[in-house]
Amino acid sequence: MSGLLALLDDVAGIAKVAAASVDDVIGQATKAGAKAAGAVIDDAAVTPKYVHGFAADRELPIIWRIAKGSFKNKLVFLLPIGLALSNFAPWAIPPLLMLGGAYLCFEGAEKVAHVLGWGHGHEDYAGKEAEVQDPAHLEEQKAQGAIKTDFILSAEIMTISLAAIPPSNFWMEAATLAAVAIMITVAVYGSVALIVKADDAGLAMADRGRFGLTRALGRGLVKIMPGFMKLLTIVGTAAMLWVGGSIIVHGLAEMGWHGPEEVIYGLGKSVGAMFEAASGFASWITKAAVDGVLGLALGFVLIPVGEKVITPIWRGVSSKLARS
């Protein structure tokens, strides 16, 4: 009996350690995912456009297909690459982060430029209007395009998350990155599904609601969704510029140039001191605003490079791969 009790005690101890490890993984994954907020918000803001123009009964299947592609991007391709970098080439993480940050700055600045009427963006090109396909082929093309875009954003999310994970053993890093991948993908594409179907739900409530309040809520939902989508796009763009700029500034500090980061930190601290009741928030919003302005400036510089050099090369390679 004493042996059985000792065994049960050992099992209970192992269970406590396992539970603590799970808590650590979830906690680290949540913190790491929060660091990737800009890319996550942009992912949620970008994806709904890929189902625009399709029949309502095809929206959720397309989103599910993109979500499966996102899981594959993160867990099959990016997770092993991230672990390999962390364990064998940690010096490569800051430059890769800065490359991803520059991409976020480019995307954000291009959206701002489009609103201001400067250019038409890298997604428009000569002959695009003439590309008319049957619905099945168009759905395939849209889904593949969304999965490719997701790969870029997922790479940024996983790299930011990897950099945010405290030093630990291989399995803890693997479990944390896997948790980040699953949590973010479920959150992003679950939110996208809700956003895409919100107007349909509103129409159903307005047409078939049993009570006046239900019908009024349905009509209100239909009315607010266009404005909500615009707000989501604005928030996503601002988050991209802020996160992209902060990644560049922090990456420069990691590579030995601490000046910009120290100036921005000092400015934030000075502004925070002016608002005693909300010093932390004032300091944070100041630093975020400066990072965003720097990100916007860098993005404007990168727009000609992205639209005239990188995008045509990428489109040519993609079309050759598709034909082969």
C-alpha cells in the first residue's frame, strides 16, 4: 500500500510540473503573440477582401481553406525554420526582424499613399482588369493569393514571437511557438469569419426577427459593418506602421546603434512626466507615435523599390511556378 501511495504521489508531482509547464507555455505564447499585434491586426484586416464578390455560401469555405493554409504555413514551414534559427543562427533573427519590419512599413505606407491618391499600389498592374476566369478558377486564385500573403505575415508573426520568448530549452520554445501559431490563427480567422458573416446575420435578423428590438439590432448591424471595416483597416494600418517602425528602431539597437531608441525612449519619458495621472500611457503613446512616423517615412522610401523592382520580380517568379 505504501508503494502505491508513493507512486500516486510521484504521479501527482509530475502532473503538477506538467500543469505548470502548460501554464508557462500559454503565458509565454500570450505575451509573444501580443508583441506581434500589428501583423495580427493587419492579417485580420486584409483577409476579408479575398472573399469579396463571391456568393455568400462560398465565403466560409474559402476562409476555412485559407485558415488551413495558414496552419500549414506556421506549423509545417515556419516553426522548424524559427527553431533552427533560434538554436543555430540567433544572430540572423534581428536582421530578419528588420526585414519583416520594413515590409510592414512598406505595406502601411502604401495604404496611406493610396488614400492620398499617390499611385495605385503593388496589387494593381497592367492587364489585371482583363484577367477574367470562371468562378472556380477565381476562387482557387484568390485562396492561393491569400495563403501566400498569409505566409509573409505569418513569418513576421512567428519571428516577432520567437524574439519575445525568454531563453529556454528547445521543447519549451517549440511548444510556445506552436501555441502562438494555433492561438493566433484561430483568433484571426475566427474573427474574419464573424466579420464576413456579420452583415448576413444582420440581414437575417432584420428580415426574420420576431421582435422589434431584434429587427432593429439587425438593421443597425448592417449599417455599422462598412464603417467597422474602414475602422479595422485604419487600426491595422496604424498598427503596421507602429510595429514596423519599432522593430526597425529596436533592430538598430540590437546591431549596435542605440541612438534612435534612446532618443525615442527619452522623449516618451519626458512626455509621460507631463501627465502624472497617466504617465505610462502618455509615454507609450508618444513612443508609438514616433515609431509610426518613422515607419511611415521608411515606407514611403520603400514604395518605389517595392512596386517597381521587388513586386514585378515576385509576380514573374510566381507566374512561372504556377505554369510549371
